Amino acid sequence: MTTTPVHGQLAPQDAATYAEWFACLAEPTRVRLLHAVATAGRPVTVGELTGWTDISQSTCSHHLRKLAEVGFLSLRKEGTTTLVTVNPACCTGLPHAADVVMGVLAPRPCCPTDVPADVVVRALRRGDWAAVLRIYGEGIATGDATFETEVPDRAALDGRWLPGHRWVAEVDGRVAGWAAASPVSARDCYAGVAETSVYIGEGFRGRGVGKALVRKQVTAADETGLWTLQTAIFPENRPSLALHHAAGFRTLGVRERVARHHGRWRDTVFLERRRAGDPVAAE
């Protein structure tokens, strides 16, 4: 079970294949059987499946054949016993099909284009730190920007952020927001992977400051060898999610109850942006 990445409109042959897969799983009994086989971790017999699911042997055999015809399962005879295993390819092929149909894998834009003319983005300077720390504190005060409860000191941020990936946005000569990128690991193989942050000052939200910052952030990353940007955002922070989606980030998943914040468990949405033009597999 293999699929090819789809760009633009969904190809008719791919649509037909995916429809066949989804139609096969429209029967709850087949979903139960596929789950039972996939989670067994070993070949199982029809007799075992009938015992686990309380489904008659004839009904079980019928649905197993349907799942095998589509390619979800493999059936192998050993004497009079039929051994059932999951097709490993469906573990990636089926989620991939759902992502294609829902547009998760569709081409993403580079970055926002409707950036206000009065927002100027430049590299962070020594004299900007007071404003940067103040804006960080304003973000913490919203309750939906970060797990931090206190503003980190300048030395901690200076040691964490990548040189060349620290930006501030100015409006009428005032620092209105900042963006920065931090390495995710000290290992050489992750040298091009960074975690990003974007913060907007309390009096400048909704004016396009975030668009200007994230545009500079992603274009600078592309130009200087960062091939992957990632970030984690609270689900409640819908403006930030929309901003990152507009910059080519895609949602990889939701980390449920990943950490406690002010005494309660919080989820985060994990997003990633890959540099355009990089191959998706080794040549």
C-alpha cells in the first residue's frame, strides 16, 4: 500500500483508491478486526479473533477477506490454519491518505504578503532588550502565549537564541514586537532545525506586526540554512495558529496534557515548517 504525494488537485486515480479504502472501513466490524490485528503485534488466527471480538467465525472470515482485498491485512495459510497480519504499509498509507484528502499535505504559502508598510523589521540591537523583555512579560500576562510564568533574564535569552535570527519590529520608531529562533539540539544532525517564538506588544496586536515578523523570520531561515522551523502553540491562541499557518507551518499534531500551567494541564499544537525545495526523501 503506497501513495504518492499529491500537489494541487487530487488525481482521479488517487481519489478512487482512497474512496475504496474508506469504503472498506465504513463497516464497524472491519474497523474492530483491523484494530485487533494491528495491536496484536504478531500473526493471529481467525479463531483468536473470533474469541477477542465475539464475532462468528463465518462473519469474521468474510470481513477479513474484504480487508485483505483492499490491502489492509495479509492472510497466510499454514496447514489448516489461517494466520492474519497487518500490512505494515497501511500504518503510513492510511494516515497519509487522510492527510491528503483533508489538505494537510497541500502546498503551503511562503509567508504573509499583506505586510503593513509602517512596520519595519530589523535585527535586534543591544538597546532593544528592555522593550523585548517588557513585551515578553505582556505575552505571559495573556495566559496563552507560553508556559513561562516569569520573564527569563536577558542572559538566558541571549544564550538561547541563535545569532542572526533575532528580530524586532518597529512602528513609528517604537519596538512593537520581536521574533527569535533557538536550536532544538546541540547535535550536528539537527543544526538546521530551530524552535521559533513571536511576541507582539500589547498596544500593537492586530496591526500586522506579527505578519511582518514571521515573514522576516521564515525568509531569513530559508536563506541561512535552517531547513525546519517548529513551534508549539496553545490551542486557545487562535491568532498565533492562523499566523503560522499563513507562513507555511503545518499542524503535525496536538500534544495533550503536555505540561501544567498555573495548576492545570494544558495542550499544545505542534507545528512545523519545512524549507521549500528540499527533497522529501534521500536520493
